[in-house]
Amino acid sequence: MSDITLQNRRILLGVCGGIAAYKSAELVRLLVKKGAEVRVVMTAAAQQFVGELTFQALSANPVHTKLIDLESELGVATGEDTVTGMGHIELARWADLILVAPATADLLSRHTAGRADDLLAAVLLASRAPKLFAPAMNMEMWSNSATQQNISKLTERGVRIVGPASGEQACGDVGLGRMVEPDQIVEEVSAKFSTGALQGESLVITAGATREPLDPVRFISNRSSGKMGFAIAQAAVDAGAKVTLIAGDCALDTPDFVKRVVVESAEQMMSAVEEVIENATLFIGTAAVADYRPAKYKQHKIKKSADTMTIELVKNRDILAEVAARKNSPYSVGFAAETENLATNGEGKRRSKGVDIVAANLVGGEDSPFGSDENEVTLYWDGGEKLLKRSSKTDIARQLIEFIGLRVREQKEELEKK
Ligand SMILES: Cc1cc2nc3c(=O)[nH]c(=O)nc-3n(C[C@H](O)[C@H](O)[C@H](O)COP(=O)(O)O)c2cc1C
């Protein structure tokens, strides 16, 4: 089996009523072993073939069987922690991928027709997640033009069909119709999460603005929203990394599977980084860390008096440069927000801080990325530069993670050669 893990992946397995349903138990075991979180939806027919309890025990999650279930709808109706409710819409949103194995002729037909008459059909219809079907049926059922037309339509709509395989069937016939073996299905599932660019990497990322307190009610800060850093944290999780996100003031939800550490000042951010950096293989500094902080923090609110006022500032430690200068430093990437001379300043920052990549962007103009959902960055590394053209921060984050993954692999290969 490939070494791509399914860590951080949520897989919804639909089990239909066919003889091959017994093989789905092994499928759950293999998916869980690869790190996936698995939830199982069984059709009514499937429950005649295999017991719900088997899937519950193997997935360590409750098995879902009913479309109309008062208890399951509770979370949706109240708007509270809807994931616990796990109504069909929640299940549809929860899944990173929906795998149906075995997929019966009937299920293929129902999904082709867009029906939603049981839980599995409804979830399939309601979900935008990629779908993978492993059909299993008698060879005549498979070769029937009705089934074949359904398969063509499903393929056209982007459903990936795995198998069926040829061989001896439960009914005694020999031909095409057997479900492909669970380990092969797991391979197909792993391939769906193609990026895997940061498999096995452990990332520490900083994001957002720091706040440098003057007194109990005032602070010095900046316009960084943290959106870019949060998007990168999400993209890194999607690429298989273990992610710790050290964030200043950001009104953003923590991406799933990301460990978030909340800090306020640059000093707190530095301490939080020092606590976790030892085990990190990657560091990305997207936070807009204040260069200076007030020299003195006043215990009580500063009163208005003279017409002018001077605040003495002292330099903060440089988190990025210190991380990059560590012995056995992680692969380090910094962000540079510049108002002019992007190339000179970006490349200059890379050299002066001793980091592997600087992602530089122009700020302050009409297209300033602060608070925006879009960005455009130029990457500078030893020996090259690359423009990631204006796009959503989600998209820029994915491209950046792919690129970092590539550079990290290249660097490892070079080290192995030496
Ligand atoms: C013993 C037995 C074995 C069956 N095996 C299959 C099968 O391998 N593939 C299939 O498409 N249908 C098979 N069927 C028919 C399905 O169980 C039937 O079409 C059912 O409605 C499927 O429901 P579901 O798609 O909601 O699970 C079998 C039926 C029986 C009684």
C-alpha cells in the first residue's frame, strides 16, 4: 500500500445491500489504520447483510441508517453544535470524500436519477465532496445497458468508479461484477487526496497582528487580518501536515484539525513559538509581528494632559530570523509586506533573515491584501523567484503549500545525495 496517510481526512462510507458488504468491514479497518476519520451510512438492505455494530466498533463512530431520525435532526434544528446532530446535510458537509462500497445497481440508479429517498441517497445528492463508487453485482446486472448508462452519466458528473473486478461471483457466475479488494479501494481513496505535499511534516505557523499594550485599555497594532495565515494552515492540513497555528488577534474560525494557540503581544508569540518549534520540520511566519513595543507598560490608564506626548519604543525580538538561525532549524518561510520595491525588499529580507523562502506582497495600494480575500505574492528563494498571480487567499495558500512541499522534497533529496 502507498505511504500516503489519510490523516485529517473525513471519509463517509456508504454501504449498500450486496454480498460484498462483508468486505466493507475490512475497508473501514484499513481506512482507520491510515489515519482517516470514518463514518458509516448503511442502507436498509445493507443492514440485512452485515450488522451495524461491526461498523460502529471498527470506525469508533455511531453508524447512520435513517434519513428521518428525530434525534439526528436535533442539532440542525437548534443550530447548536450541528455536527453532533449529524442530519443528512451535516453528514454531507462533514465528508471530505464519500465512498460507496459496495455500490449496488439500485444505488447507482438512484443517484443517477437524483433521488433522495434514503439517507445515503440524500447525503450523496446534498454533498459537494468528491465521490468514489465501488460497484459490486451479478455480471448480468452490471452489463445491463441500464446500469451501463448510469455508469456513463455518473462518470460524466465526476463520480469516480473503481472496478468492478472479474472473477467468480457469489451467485456462481464467472465474470465482471466483483467488488475490487479493500486495499485497492484504499489506494484509490488515497490518490483522491492527491496533494499529500506535506505528508509527515509538522508545521508551526504564525498569523494575524500582535498587540503591544501601552496601558490596560490601549495597544499598538496593525491591519493584518490573519486570513492568509489561516488559509495556509488549512491548505497545510489538507496536504497532510500536523499544524500548530499561533495566532494574534484574529476573528477567524480555527481550521479543522489545526491546533490553535492564542497570543496577544510579540513577546507572547515568541514564547509560544519557542515552546513548539523544537519538533517542527516547517515554520511559516505570516503574522504581522510588531517591530517595536512600548518601553514601559503603564499599570493604570494614561491620562490626557499635555498637547503632545512621546512614547518610547523598544525593539521586539525577530521571531522569523531567530527560528531560521536555530541549530537544526525547520524549513523556514517568511512573509514580507512591502509598500514599494518588492523584488529588492523581498529578496533582501530573505537574505537578512536567513530564511528559505520569502513570500512578498505589496500592501498599502488599492489592491492591498489586508482584510481582503485575495492576494498576489512573489516567492523568492535561493536561485529563483515565482509569481503567484492574484487569486483567492485559499488558492494562493494551496499553491504556496504545493511549492513548499516541492522545495522541501528537493532539499531532502540533495541532502541524501551528499
Ligand atoms: C442475497 C442477495 C444478494 C444481493 N447482492 C447484490 C449485489 O451484489 N449487488 C447488487 O447490486 N444488488 C444485490 N442484491 C439486490 C439488492 O439487495 C437490492 O437491489 C436492494 O434494493 C439494494 O438496496 P440498496 O442499494 O439501498 O442497498 C442482492 C439481493 C439479495 C437478496
